[in-house]
Amino acid sequence: MIDRVANAAFAPAADHVARGQIPGAVLGIVTADGARAVRMAGHAQIVPTHEPLTVSHWFDLASVSKVIATTMFVLRLAHEGRIDLDRPLTDAIPDLRQYDVANAPERRLTFRDCLAHRTFLPAVEPIYTYGDDPARLRAFVLQRAWQHGPPVYSDINFILLGIVVERLTGAGLDALPLGDGLSWGPPPGPAVATEFCQWRGRVLKGEVHDENCAAMGGRTGHAGLFGTVAGVLDFAQGLLDAPPAMLADIRNPIEGHRTAGWEIRHPDWSGGQMCSPSAIGHTGFTGTGLWVDFDRGVAWTLLTNRVHPTRHSDSGIFALRPATGDALIAAFDRG
């Protein structure tokens, strides 16, 4: 059955590759009983030379780093009793806004607030334009009086959580265990190309695409993780195999459609509308994504290099992702 499901689910991505909207795509599917299927098309690189895509290629996972790495690291610290998710970040970062300890609103943000993106912090800030000293940029993040706004999906939330993990473990994020096929950059194997970066003046290949992550050392709470399709599927298999009680934080909504790190299905969700209401997922700017439907016992990852050679083109990724999810679930439900 899984081969038929994979063929149906990969058809939209194959069409996008054939029409030149994205250079390449890999779809991986895994079920609760361990069945797997992978489909692939296109190129790992088209500028300045062409390189065929293989299942061994490493993708810059971008914001999927937030759920595969940072969220799991933070939740592990909570399960070990080293943090209380409803306590303020200052329990781990006492020097956060240390020059205004009485009034700084950043000092009242909790770990759970950041996991669920229910803060006043902005979506993104060009931190890399302030320099490229990782320690200094971390200090900038901690001491900046951030502009207030309504709650939005914010990289700043997870940069802070990455600093939390670094402080409490006494080591960089790359010192913490990851499964095979997952690695902080540069990856240990062939990588897909992402964008021609105007700031760095080259096509990025094997180095992190996110400018802020790159300037902060390539390993931050919001980006920097690379993965193969097998590595991402292994992680997804671990979620499908885990006891439900162990997954309460990532499955149960905290605010609206957001859980700890993840999103559940909602209108215009990236995973489509045919999956279970409690399915979770997350996407990455480079063209990556991971979705898990626990009720059906199936997970899938769609990995593309849609920003190669530029982000400023119509890749169709925002239509491709839900089309893939809907085609997969429709075929899965047919048995």
C-alpha cells in the first residue's frame, strides 16, 4: 500500500519539478508499523552547474530545526525538572535585559510562551547586519529592548530558547545528541544548494541559508540543522512510536493552533485539510517540512530546495505542501 500512497502523494511535487518551479524534491513517508517509501525527482543544484538529486543529499532544514532539535531539547530539560515551562526565561538566562530588571517585559516571558509563539516579539530581525561575532550577537538579542507587537510566529522566540539550552547544558547545540542523518552544518555528506546569497556573494551549499543563524555561528535555536530524508523519517518514526503521554506538549494546543513548537491542523494549514484535526506539522523557509498524523499512524516529509537559486521566484511551495498532504491522506485512506 505504501508504494501506491507515495506515488499519489509525490505527483504534485513531480509536476512542480517538471515545470521548473523547484529544482528538486524528495518525499519520504513512514507508518507506525515501520513501512517506508521515498520518491525523488530533480536536481540538488542547477546553478552554476547541474547536480542530480539523490537520497543521500542533505537538506538545510531551516525552521524545521525548531521542532526536531530545539523543542525536543527544551522539553527534555522540562521533563528532567531543570526548568518549569511556565516560569520566566530568566530562570535560565538571569542576565536577560539585565539593565532593566524591574520593568523589562522580556524578563516576564516564559519558556512556554516562546514555544507557542505567544509573545510580543517580532517575526524576524536582520541581526546579521549588526556584525558576525556569535557571542556579541547573542548579547545583542538578550539586551535589546524589542519592539512590541501582536503575537506572531517569531524566530526570536527560538533564538532565545536556543540560548536557554546552551546555558543549561553548558555546551553548544551541536554537542547535544541527534539521530543519524541529522547534523548541524556543515553536513557530513553531499548537500543540496540553496540560494545565491547577496550578503555572502555565492551560492550556498552545505552552509546554513539563514543569515542570522550564519552570523551567530551556524547553530541557533531557530535554524542550522541539516538532514537527509532518512534522518527526518527516523525522527518521525520516533514520534509515532512514543507513548502518547510523552507527546502531550507537542500535541496539545497552547494558544490557538500552536502547541509546544508545532502547529496542529487549521484553515490553510501546510499539511492540507484531509488529515486528522490533531495532526502536527512544521515547515522551513528553504522548502522543507514535516507532518505527523498520529490518529492514522503516518508521517511524511517533503524536502525541496525551492530557494535555489533565489527566493524571489514563484516556487508554488505554499500550494504544493497542502496538495501533497491531501493526496497522501486520500490515498492512505483508500487502503
